[in-house]
Amino acid sequence: SEDSTPTQPESSGNPTVSALSFSAASNTWTARAPLPIPLPYPSATSLGVAPDAAGNSIVYAIGGTDGESGYSGYPIEAYDLATDTWAPKNTRVDTSELNGVGLIGGKLYYSGGYVFHEFTYLPSLDAYDPVADVAVGKAMMPAATDDGVTGVIGGKLFVLPGTCGLPSDCEQEATRAL
């Protein structure tokens, strides 16, 4: 049988689905405020979600590139789902195409990335504190990577690299076990 609502999540086993207030109607999309930074390559920006002091979900757009001038990096932008507004933060991330973003203990962790004007992949790991609006460098990853996937399981950050600075970088056992 054909699924009549392919974009809707299953409600069984997920009690919070019915409580979501931002869904206008079943199987529909709602336009929201666009990211205020004119990015012709929005896929080069990574998104992470963290709650504010009131417990509301705030989406953080981290990194990016215009892709044409060779310029990488933008200030972090915060999107408030409740008010449908964006606000620039003071912290700037001078890279794009990160390995994704994961939330641990109220901080957004992001790794790797690509610096267009330098043609360089990064092995960095940073933690962004949305309350203090500060990013702090953490232990470097064993390889320079970008375009990966990040997840958090049991309070631990997992990074699966997408592209590696050198082909041999992703062949290391330590890289596969980030």
C-alpha cells in the first residue's frame, strides 16, 4: 500500500509528536524566516539546536561560505523558532562544510571544516557555548576532515568524516573511531 503521508513521522512510540505546535497541518510545509546571510551555498552551513534559558529550541547556523570569492566564515546566527526571527551572535566561525553539530551539556560541538581561501581542511574540534556566546577549541581530531556527520549518543560525540584532507587520513583506525 502507498503511504499517504510520507513526510509525517510515525506517532507510535513518540509521544511528543502530537505536542509539536509548529506544524500547521498534516503533510504540509510552512515557510519560515530565511537565514539573513546571503549564502549561495547554504549546504556549507551546519545547524545545531540548543535550548535557551526558557527551554525554547534555538537553531544555530554555524560556518558557511559564499563559494565564489573564496571567502569562508560568518558570525553564528541564532534562529528562535517561537518568534520566527534570526539574531547574529558575536562568535564567528571561519570555516564551512563542518562535520555537523552535536549538543552535549548545553554546548554545541562542531568539528573539521574547509577554509576556501586557503584550500585547507581542518582537524579542529570546538565547543560553542550559546549562553556565553563563546567558542572554545578542544582536542584536535586525528585527521583533517569536512562534510561529515556528527551525532551524540550517551553524552559522547561521534564524528563520521566525509572528505579527508589526505586520502590516507581516513584510513587511520583512530579516525574511524572518533
